[in-house]
Amino acid sequence: MKLKRLKIENIATYEYQEIDFTSLRFPVFVTGRTGAGKTTLFVDAITAALYGKAYNVGKQGFYKELIMKGKRYGKIILQFSVGNRDYEVTRVFYRDSSKTPMVILRVMSGGGQHVGTYRKKEAEKLILGLVGADYNTLLNSAVVRQGDVH
């Protein structure tokens, strides 16, 4: 899987942020003080887009905890590719627990033509197959969180 673009809206301390991974030509090292939002962008937003979970966020209150204070909803869009296909997963979740979180997976051909759209159950099943790892496997094999290296 290759990350292409990440867009977040009303997530943690970010009202809006976008990262175009395709424009990065060299390895990138992200530094900053504790609490600056590095993990929010490079771990939490990506795992939330793919799996609906963020590291170290409570199970029951996940959506409410990730939404920026004072906002009614949070939105994450992650574009990635696997092989010659591009994918875009969109998750929207609401502070009001009576509203159901939304998950949509769009599948594009290698040439950019829209192939299909999948909703929650089908989308989550397809994403798991595309990534080739579940949430815990990804975190335990490819992501090291700040302060967890001794």
C-alpha cells in the first residue's frame, strides 16, 4: 500500500489539514515538540481512516474524542494505491451519538476511472484485504509511537 493524500477536517487540533504524499521525493523526518500534532496526522488519522480506530483513544468514545472541541463532526479522507488501483476511504463521524458514522470506499482504475463505491461493511472488509494487516498488526509491525521506544 502506498499513501497518496490525506485530508482531515475538525480532527483533534486541526480544523483542516492536507498532506500530499506524492509530492514528497525524499524520506521525511517529522520533528516537533510533544503535543504538536505529529501523531494525530501520521498515525491517528491514517489508522482512523483505514480501521475506524486511533491509538490510545477510548473504545466507546472514539468519535467524540477525535473530533475537534466545539465542532459537530470530524472527517478524514485517505487516498492510497495498491498495485495499479487507487482507493479513497472517507470517514465522517459525529459528536451527536444518534448519527451513524459514515464510511465510504471509492475504487478507481489505474487510469483514474471510477470503478465502484462501497459502504461500511463491504468497505471495511475490502480495506482489511487491501492493507493485508488488521489494526493491531499494523501498529505492532510498522508504527512506533512517541515515548514507546526504550
